[in-house]
Amino acid sequence: MCGIVGYVGNQDATPVIMGGLRLLEYRGYDSAGICTMDDGDVDIRRSAGKLVNLERLLKEHPLHGTIGIGHTRWATHGKPTVANAHPHKGGSVVVVHNGIIENYLLLKEDLANKGHDFTSETDSEVISHLIDEKLKTAESLESAVQQALRDLQGAYALCILSHKDDKTLIAAKSGSPMVIGIRGNEYFVASDMPAIIANTRKMVIMEDGEIAVFRNGGVKFTTTCGDEITKESRYIDWSPMKAEKNGYPNFMLKEIYEQPLAIRNVFAGRLREDEGDAFLEGLNLNDMQLNSFERLCIVACGTSWHAALVGKYLIEEHCRIPVDVDIASEFRYRDPLVSNKTLVIVISQSGETADTLAALREAKSKKAHIISICNVVDSSIPRESDGVIFTHAGLEIGVASTKAFTTQLVALYLLTIRLGRANGIIGLKKGQEMISALYELPALVEKTLKLDDQIEEIACEHLTSWDAIYLGRGISYAIALEGALKLKEISYIHADGYPSGEMKHGPIALIDREMPVFVLAPNDRHLVKVRSNMEEVITRGGNVVVLCSEGDLETGKRAKYTLLIPWAGEALSPVLFTVALQLLAYNIAILKGKDVDQPRNLAKSVTVE
Ligand code: AGP
């Protein structure tokens, strides 16, 4: 997630902005930049890599002025280079942007036809040119910004400057976070409170569709339609550390609750409703090339391997393409049977997992075509892939994967649509239905998150458990594995995920009154079978907690606890069941006093064998 800082007041803007960007470093970034306005001139400094590089550049080429904007970039569109670093300048307008503009390619084409030259691959640069274009006819910078924002589709948190109005700083928000700090007639803008809290605790939280215009020591708030609005300031008494977690007690819970936004960011700009198709800019494969592969092989580790299993179910079900799934540490030493007719998909949040990278290289040595699904743009795995689908989850600090996993599932869902449309197994209508279901998903995740109190009650009843079993059929088997891993890695309770049909082949010997059996029973084609598997456990005195779908009043009748999960269809409900199981593991771990962000023995990225 990018970091934004803006300042207007009576101090030199550069140290204020650089100090704010340093306080946002925890958000993760791969390039940075700053722009100040001094006596009508705008001047920009940008660098790839860490802030220290930008600081070095500023020492050699200092900036002046009491109004400025700064940015740390988490690359989504385009590599982390200086050319792609913010601020971006389009004509007379300079912007820094956090978010994803879905219709940027169409806007870019239109602006290029009007003579605008682009120097980056980013969606953000388009915003500066769009405002510049509007400024040709608008009565003011403020009006040009309002007009431009009405043309944008997608998420943005923006700071805007123009030498044509050198006393004005404009900030605008829709879909990405933004706060404003007020100290007398000084104003601080940031994507997150930590960048401001050191200067002032008097803050205004911006809402979607709102614009702030800072001029002559004052501020005016408007909508994108130009209507003036009143905003209340509030006193924020959070510590800087708490502010870094946006008020959450730890990063894991913050990232669990970020999932609606993260999921939106995965499909933002990638859905073509009219064509019932997905647009995956980094795939680099046309329909004919996609259809030339005889089979797919998905390779990953840990939670990403669970995502791979979900991918198998989705792609075989909807595209009728054979999919093998392999654990990377096994695949790399198996002399795998892949060739130039195999599409190997490598899934990795960090893009640096040693076994997964080695598996990629092994597959590549056998001429397989490599596509990676990854969250970290400038990492080894996407760099060595032939194509990549970035998950845009933003930095995930908690060691236990949460939003990284659910965004991997959505990326695989998008790939399923693309593959199925390419080989024609998914027709226009089906593709459009799948896209509609995806649009509904973020709100259903919000709804699932509201089960937290009920989940906490269930967690309280299972603190003393030493073992747990998670059961699921079909696509839910992968989620059972993920739920078990979450519990293991943050609460240290031993847990296993099993296909629910497997119980009678051994694990049922484990059943007793103590051990919780978490049964995933969504309202899909397996429900009747799962109910009978659950009955096998109950009749042996087992302690069943069943997660079933909203409206299902039958399945939970004999369970000890029932959790009703919203229904998102067979293909997307795994995301919602995952969120519930994340909260279950989280609550148990917290109640047991565990460090959920840094569990013992674990690393966020396993870069060694
Ligand atoms: C899961 O919560 C863990 N963080 C771990 O299993 C992780 O998924 C695995 O190490 C793979 O990491 P990657 O996705 O970065 O390759």
C-alpha cells in the first residue's frame, strides 16, 4: 500500500514530508519521491529503493518551499523504477496517488490522442494528465480536479499541486485511506495517522468522494460535485505504535479486516463485464497460447499451497483443464514431468520462498511456461516468471498469511475466468455471472467479519484443546487445511485438515469429547455427504463446531456450535469460510496470550531450504 504525505504551512515542507514518509515505511514500498512548490516553481525528486536514496538525492539537490507532497510507492502497475515513482507530473499538474484506477488505460489512450506524452507505466500518471487537460477549460484547479475525479473509476487517495495555482494544495479520497492533521494554519495530509501524529493529534478523517482544498492558511471541504461540506475534527490519543496498526491491537487483526479492500484491489481494473472476461495485464498469453497447454501444474508452499488446491478445484471445474498441484519442496526434487506443453503456476506471497523459487527454476529448465501469482512486485519469483498476476494485497506484516491468501484465491478466480473464456468452456453469460459474484464479495467479507463476537465465544470454549480436526469436502478441503494451519501456527494447538470422507479411514479413532472437530459444510453439492460425515463424529461423542451457510437451519441441529457464513456461491464461499477460520484461530491465540504477529519459530518469508 503506498504512503502519501502532503504539507502546507509556514515551515520548510521537505523535512516535514520526509519525516512523515519515514513514519510510513512500515507499509512497505520500493520507490519514493517528493515535490515542493516554491515561488511558483514545482520541483520533483524521485528515487528507486529506500528513502535513504531519496535523502541522498535531496542533499545534493535540495528542494525549497512551504508546500509539498511526498510518496512511498508499493508497485502495482509497473516496476519499481524512478520513472514509475511518484510524484507524477502531467503538464502543469503534479500528483501522488494511493489506490488503483480501473479505467486508466482508456483515459490514457484518450489523453495521448490529445497530445499528452506519458513517461511511466503507471495508472497514477494518468491522473496528473487528466487534471491538466481539464485545467485548459476549468475556472480553477479545484474545479479541474472535481471534473477529473468524476471521470475516474477505482480507488484513490490523492495530493495535487500545480504551478498554475501555486498557493493551493488539494487532497482527495475515494476507496483508499486519507487523514488530515491541523495545527493552527498548518495542514498535514497522509494516507495513515502515524505520519501526522508526531505533528498534531487534531485530525479530520476523509470519507469517500471528499476533497480538501488548502489555500491561504485555511481549508475548504467539498464533494467531487463541488458542493461545500463541513468536516468535524477529532483528537486522536493513539500512541504512534497503535496508529501504525490503524487502531488494531496487532497487524494480523488489521490485515484480517483489510481483506474487503484488498479483495477489491485484486479485481480493480481487471473485469470486463461486457465480455464476461478478466483482463490480466501481466499474463502475457493470448487465447491461442493459453489453449496450447496440455495441463497446468500449480506449485507453492504452506498457505500458498492451499490456495493452489483451491485453484485446482476452480480450474478443473470451470475450465475442464487437468491441474496437478505440488508442494514446491517435493516438486523440485522429483525430476518433474513438465514440458513446454505445461503451464506451471507458481504461487508465493513474498516472491522469495526458496523452495518455490527452486521449483520455478526446475520447471523452467524443462521449458515449462511459468506464470506466478505474487504479492510483492519487485521480488525474485515474478522477475523469473514469463508472466505474473499480482495480488495487490499491500504489505502483509503478520507472519500468518491472511489477506495474502484470500487475494490469492481471488487471483485464481480471475485466472479461471480468463482460462475458461479462452477455451470457450465458460460462455459469455457464465463469465458475466462469475464477475457479478465477485463484485458482491467484499461486502460479504465485511458481513463475515461481523461474526467476530460469536467466533470469540466459540474460541473461549476451546482454549484448553491440545488437538483439533478440520473437515471439508471438495474445495472446502483446501480451506480445512488452511484453517488448521492458521490454528497451528499462531496458537500452537496441533490441528489437522482432512477430507471429511477420510474420517472413517483412521482419524475417527481420535474422536473424544475434548477434541473440537470444525466441520465446513457450505450449501454446495457436498452438503448431504458432509452432514453424514459430521454425524459419524457426533454419534461417537465428538465435539462438533459446524460452519454452514446462512439460511441452513438443518445442518447445525446436533452440533455443539453452529456458525452461519454468508453465501457467495460455490466458487467464492471458500473466501468467507477462510475469514471465519482466520478469526477463530486469531481469537484462540489471543485468549491464550500468544504473539499472533510473530509466532515462535516462524519467518514471514522462508528464504532458505
Ligand atoms: C502461512 O500463514 C505462512 N505464512 C506460510 O505457510 C507461507 O504461506 C509459506 O511460507 C509460503 O510463503 P510465500 O507465499 O511467501 O511463498
